[in-house]
Amino acid sequence: MDYWGLKEKKGIILDFDGTMCRLFYGFDLRDTILCLKDKMETFGVSFSSDHDAFDVFDVIQSQLDDRVRMSEAFQSADEILKRAEMSALETCLVIDHCIEFITTSLEKGYKIGISTNNSEECVSRFLSDQITSFTADKENRFDTFAILKEIPICGRLGLHPDWMKPNPWSLFQAAEEMEIAPGDLCFIGDTLRDYDASVAADIRFIPFAPTEKKRNRFKTRIRELDIVSSYRDLLKLF
């Protein structure tokens, strides 16, 4: 793998859903989509039950011209999605060794940040739950609260869905909060959307594909040898 120079980086930014966990692994989004459909009708927006839940922002933008109503619709959709995300945490599937990677990287002196199209509240709850659980068996080697304070979470802003990746805004925001220049960071993500955001931000990208389906998607634009499939492999790179 062509990952020379990674050990010299000062910080690591992680995507969330698909990279740290499979958020909706055990969660049925059909009720959320129906809720979005009903709510959007009150704004005069036609949102089909065949849509992906996170398509709602594009649908709103394509059907509303009035900026005030658009902002109100964005906020309403964001709240519905946020409730679904928080509920999905109960059944999400944590990617193996993800929390170990985060705590080990912090111990080695790297700063960690999160860039995600999910809500900050969802990621914060996930980290709190998972790090607390992980550190409980580590003979008090870790201060969970201190770990959480060190990790800026740059998530979806309901009023600005156009800032979601592939827009690089959340990467720039993470870099600013970590107080590290983009050139001294790397970004681990599981989609081509993440890749495009990293290119736009001029941050080195590490394609993470824990499933064959994701690996095949990356292979359309990224050399297969550069694709990482596990956090065990990532731990060897830093």
C-alpha cells in the first residue's frame, strides 16, 4: 500500500456512518421516510416513499423557491432524521476495533476529529457510549471524558444541507478545531463522496472498505492496493 508518510501526520479525521459503525444496520427507516413524506407535504413538497431518507434535502431544494419556507423545511427534515439517528444507535453495528483505533491513536499523540453527514448529537452519544464501554475494562488507563473532549465532531447543520459532503466544509471545520493544517491531516472514509470531499480539502484520503461492495465502488476510481479493509490494518499504518 502506498501510505508512506502517514506516521508523520499530526491528526486523523474519521467519517462516521459506514466507517465507525453501520448506523442503520438494525433499524427500519420506512417509518422515518413516511414521517418525512407527511411532514414535507405541509410545506408543499412531494417526497416519495421510494426515496432514501437522506435525499430529502435535495428534494426540498428542487421544489421550493421561497428561502424562508425552504429553511423551515430543512429544519423539520433535520429533526426527523436526528430522531431516527438517535434511535438507530440502539441497534447499530460498531465496526470491529474502531474504538481501539481511536484510543490507540490518541495515545500515540495523534489528534482525532470526526467529519460526518450525520448529526453531531448522534455521533457524540455513540462515542460516549462506546468509549465508556471500551475503557471500562482497561484498568482505568483511559479518561473517557478527556478522550471525548479531544474529539471535535463536525456534523450536519440542518439549515445548511449543501455543506454536507462531498462539500469539504466539515473537513475544513474539523481541521480548524483540531488546529492542524490540512496538509498534516488524513481522512478515513468509506464512500466516494468522502473521497471527493478530501480532494477538495487537499487532505490525504484513506479509503476504508470493510465490505466487498464498498471495495468494488472504490475500485472504479482508486487503486485496489490502496484500499484498507479493517482497523487492524489501519493500526499498522500509524
